[in-house]
Amino acid sequence: MDDYERPPFFHMMEYAADADRDVVDMVSGNPDWEPPEAIRSGLQRYAEGSVETFQYPPSEGLYDLRATLAERHDVGTERVVITNGTAEANYLAMATALETGSGGEIVMADPVYPYYHKRTRMLGGTPQFVPVEPDGTLAPAAVRRAAGEDTAAIVVNSPNNPTGAVYGEALKRELAAVADEHDALLISDEVYERFVYDEGAFGSALAVDSESVVVTNAFSKSMAITGFRVGYGIFPERLADAVRTRHMLVNVAGSRPAQRAVLDAIEATPESYYEHNRDRLGDRIATFCDALDDAGAAYTRPQGGFYVMARFEGYPGTLENAEQLIDEAGVAGMPGDAFGDSRASWFRFAVVTPRAAEAAERLATYFS
């Protein structure tokens, strides 16, 4: 899992951009649909504001945005910190766990989004990997065996990148219990919560009554604004001051106009906006998986999120083979070994492209 100096997303995107042929990009998770109307109108209105509105916001985020999120999640406003995307929220949680806990290990799934274990090592910690079940979920018994007195945190992502697995409330409750046993944190990254295809499958870790739970989230995917970098973390009260201080020292503050536009969109966007985009992705996933059947591939049909993992017989998911898919099939995916040992023979494809059906046809042709 440590073959690269940096996560290989950048390499794959650059390799695809430099290709001598047309390539369908299924590397990045950049939504291709319109953001909510209130995002554009909110920015336009903000541009006409007074000079004062262009100055620093409160370091922990605009109060009205924090209060709105606190009400949505039924927590105290003081527990909410607006961050530079989910990435910073996860960084703050992991750094705080390593700093305030007694251990130096962070337990995570295998396969795993590479930033989790890269960030752990950057912070001086040690990742402890737990292979997932066939459906992509973590077995609480396996996590309990991996956890110990040196465990500072357990990190989970649901809906999951890369497997598409969705963790329900009962599973998160059991994981929180393991964290409680070891005075560790359960850090639950829920950035894909708007993209769940099996009704009732998802449950937020905030439903668990525990002082060990941290939930991170953002609007990057759900509102198609990955460039705005508006995320948030909900932290236990006992850690909120330490988190706010670290956030201030790292970032000073986030973008005021981006936060204001997001607040406008939360208040004005109907549920049908999210439902439409979820249905759009569900259709793409179905089309893509049907073509994988034609290609004779094994694959995981995601319960949530918008990533599909696939395995082609005799064609392991190495960096070299991922490059070859670009050169010879015109499809750019991620090598499975970038996500861990347990899915090293697989590839991961992001279906947030209107060309998902075309990419599927190219793969079916290439492998048949």
C-alpha cells in the first residue's frame, strides 16, 4: 500500500490527460451535474455585498451555517466546526485522536481510501488494516481483534469509497462500542450519505449515544461543488476547543462566500434535487454493471456512493494495467492496489461522468 510517494489519483489523471487518444475519465469523483440554483444566485448576491462581507469569517465557520447543521443533526452548535472540505475534518479528527489518546494506531478498512492511511503516517501514527467482508462492510468482531491499547481511532467511510458498501446504525453502534472500550474515537466519514440506493441501509454514527463519535461530512458531492471546499466535523464537546484551535492554526478560516452560498442552498434546495441526482447515478451504475457482465467481469454493485470495483480475469489491478486500459481501451480507472491488499486485483471506476455507458462498452469490447 506504500508504493507511491503520494496518492496515485494525480498520476492517473495526468496520464489520461497526456494520452494520444480520447479517454473517458473514471478516476476522479467530480460530479458533472449542476449545483443547486441557490449556489449560483447566492454567489451573485454576495458579489454585490459591502466590503465587510469580504473579510474574515469566524474561524470555526459562519454561525448561521453551524447552527443550521447542528439543528439538522440534533447536536449543540458548539460541536460543529466548518472545515476545508471533509479532508480537513478527517485530518482534525485523526490528529486530535493521536494527540489526546494514549495510542498511536488508527484502525481502518482494507480496501481503504488512500488518504486515510497516508494521513495517518503523515501524523506519525500507524495504520492498522482490517480486511472487509465480501459485501465491503467491516465485521465488528474483526475490528475488535485488531483494536487494542494502542488504538487511537477507528476510521470508517459509509457509503464507502471504493467498495460502495453502506454501514447501518447497528454496525456503527458496535464499532463505537469497540472505540469506547479502548478510549479511542470512532471517526465516521459520511460524505456520500445523499447517495444511498438501498432504502434504510444507511445510519449516521450520530445516532449512537457515545462521547467517542466524530462525524465528518461536506457538500462537495451532494451539491456538486467540489471546488468550494465547504465541509464540517461534529466533535464531542470535550474535544471541540482543541479542534477549533488546531483548525485556526492550520487554516485561520474558511471561505466566507462559499459558506454563505452553501447556507442559502441548504435552506432553498428541495429534496427532489438530491433524489434526481441519486436516480441519475443509479441508472449509470446499472448500465455500467450490465456492460461488466458482458465483459465477463466480477464486480461489486454499490449500495451507496458512485464507485464500482471490478475484476477482470487474468488482468490484475496494477498501476501498469490501469495505464494500459487508458492506452488500449480509452478508459481511465484507478488501480485496485492503490486501495489496499485485499482488492489488489481489482479496479475502481467512478461513474460520475455522462460517458459511463460509453466507457462500459469500451471495457466490454476490450475484454471480450
